[in-house]
Amino acid sequence: MQTADIVIIGGGIIGSSIAYHLTAAGCKSVLVIERETAQGKGSTGKSMGGVRAQFSTPVNIQMSLYSIPFYASFEDRIGHPSGYRPQGYLFCATSGRHMAHLSANYTKQVAMGLKEVRLPTADEIRNMFPQLRSDDIVGGSFCSTDGFVDPYSAMIGFMTWAADHGAKVWKNTLVTGIQQDERGIAGLETSKGAVATRIVVNCAGPWAPQVAKMAGIDLPVEPLRRMLVPTEPFDQFPHSAPMIIDMSTGFHFRPESLGFLLAWNDPEETTGYKTDFDPAFIEKILTRAADRVPVFENLAVNPKRAWAGLYEMTPDHHPILGPAPGVPGFFLANGFSGHGVMHAPATGKILSDLILTGKCDLVDASLLGLSRFTEGRMIEETAVL
Ligand SMILES: Cc1cc2nc3c(=O)[nH]c(=O)nc-3n(C[C@H](O)[C@H](O)[C@H](O)COP(=O)(O)OP(=O)(O)OC[C@H]3O[C@@H](n4cnc5c(N)ncnc54)[C@H](O)[C@@H]3O)c2cc1C
């Protein structure tokens, strides 16, 4: 029978970052099991690649304060590009309530050490981007070290480094069962046979609840479809632009290749494993796009290039990280609620520390444990995109 000290289920960006951090900490026996023939076919390959530290809760800010500098120095550390582009995130407020929210977040972010965030006035935003319809913009929040990464490249970088330093990756291998004995986790059943191990990490993205179930754990993670629309080449808006968020509708966009990538979270979307792109979404998003950026009336889009993927949502929009209560050796890294790419480096560090030392300095990991849901300790993040 095959054996491994630590088995990671799922080879997306989270499993890859954990594999990297474990091998970088000296683990020689890490096995990643991925059911697809190639990595990145889950949420990671569908992501918009946005990274930001402009959050409202300390734990999310802390995770970004580790992750964004990590992405900035990725190539030096790992020898592979992350595609980090520090073009910023610009939140545009259209009400006093929005502005109060951004100001409160700003105060927290600065107190926690974020130096590059500021609150531009409405006039400054008008000057930065005269193409925006700004009659209702009352101000905003901008952080220049926020920006974008290439999620696929970062995932491959993490995993290549891990594999070069002793980790094994089994692709095309489905985990079908988790075995336990009186000590806790004892092994796995897979489509390529059994694996004996005492430590399993659930990194199965939107499918994490099914994997958790194999160990008898109920995971409050629900898949929620998100759709993205890339445009054809477009030169009537600057390509140096940040991610721009219209807080009146939630419409947001960023430069991508010679065009732009458009996103809007339809409030009527319902949970479920839906990964088909709905062509009716194009009109909905273009209406919001042209409302905020009048020149976007001239955008051309090819519906065949648009796509859909799954967010892994938790009830409080924070991930579930750390040991699963009652199952010694079973660890969770799930439920990123739209932030899994930007928080992958921090998640790798947190899980590696918890697995290897039982504690973690980066964040108060007890805040993110599964038991918060049964103990009434949810931590609401209001700055969800
Ligand atoms: C449209 C869209 C836009 C997004 N934009 C952003 C963004 O701008 N910024 C950001 O930070 N995040 C964003 N996200 C969220 C981010 O993509 C995810 O949080 C992140 O990719 C989760 O990574 P993961 O490794 O946990 O999951 P995944 O990438 O889904 O990987 C899980 C892997 O587990 C494998 N697996 C599942 N079950 C089994 C099994 N039984 N056996 C073996 N393998 C199994 C799957 O095949 C899959 O490869 C976006 C998501 C979507 C859909």
C-alpha cells in the first residue's frame, strides 16, 4: 500500500500553496491527489485573479498583508511568475453609507499596517478616470498594492516548487473514501488504490462538503455560480486602470489583455453546481457597465468567450481553516467565498503551521475554525465582491 505523511485532496491553488508551504518547511512526504487530468479545472482556473487588502475584518486584512507581498516576491521565492500587477482596487462610493463603510475599513486597514490605502475625493476620482459617470460618486477608497495575479501561473508555481522538493502529485485520481481508526484519520481510498496516512487536508474547493462527508463532517460550504465576461480589444479606457468597483450596483471590471474583464454578482443567482454560462447575463452586465462607464456602450463581447465558475460560500464569508473537530488528523481549507486566490499564500502558511506545530502566528486561527458556526462566533465580512 502507498503511504504518505500528509495527503492533500485537491490540486487547485489552495492545495498547491499548502503543498508548497509544507515542503518549504521541510516535509518530505506530501502527496497531492487531484481527480482531473490537469490542475486548475476547478474554481482556480475560473477566477478573476483580483488581490486586495481592502477588507473590513482584521483576519481578512491580515491574510492579505501576508499574501500580497508574497505574490509580489513570488518569482524570487519560487522561480515562477505569479503575474502580480499592482494596479490597485478603486471602490467608488455613491452614498454616505458607502463612504462611512469605506472610511471605517480604511481606519482598520491603516491601523493594521497597510500603508498604500487612501480615500480619494469625488473630484480626485473624476480626474483619475474622466470616463466614469461620476455625478453620484461621493468619494472612494484606493489601494495601489492591490491588483491582479495570474491564478493558473501561481498555482503551477506553487506545485512545481513542491514537486521539485519532494512532494508527489497524483492526477486523474479520485478520492472516494476516508478511513478512520481509534487514533483518527487512518487512510484514503482512491481510484488508484488505498493510501495509508495520518493527516489529510481537504482542499476540494466547491466540492469540499462531499469530501468532508467522507470523514463524517458537515461543512457549511455552498457552491454559488459567478459569471465573467471578457470584452474584445477596447482602447477607450486606460489599460493601466485598477479593478474599479461601482458600489451602487456591485459591477466591477479590470483590464485584461487588450480588452476588459467584466464582473457582476447577480443577486438573483441561487446556490448549486451550475457551471454553464447563461447568455442572458450579457445584457444584464452590459447595462450596468454602460451605466457607470458610458464609453462601454461601444464594447463588443463574444458570448462564446464568457465563462462561469463556482464561489465556495460560507455563512459568514470567511474561510474555514484548521483541524476538523472530533476527527484527529483531518484539516480543512475551504469556503473562501470569492477570495481563495488572494488568500492562498496565507492559507498555505496557516495550514502548514497548524499541521506541523499545532499553532500559527499569522492570524488567530481559532477565529476561522469550523466550530465558530455551532458556537455562535461568526465573523461577518461586508466587503464581499
Ligand atoms: C468567476 C470567479 C471569479 C473569482 N474571482 C476571484 C478573485 O478575483 N480573487 C480571488 O481571490 N478569488 C476569486 N475567486 C475565487 C477563487 O477562484 C477560489 O476561492 C479558489 O480558486 C479556490 O481554490 P481551491 O484550490 O480551494 O479550489 P479549486 O480550484 O476548485 O480546486 C479544488 C480541486 O479539488 C479537486 N477535487 C474535488 N473533489 C475531489 C476528489 N474527491 N478527489 C480528488 N480531487 C478532488 C477538483 O478537481 C479541483 O481541482 C473567483 C471564483 C470564480 C468562480
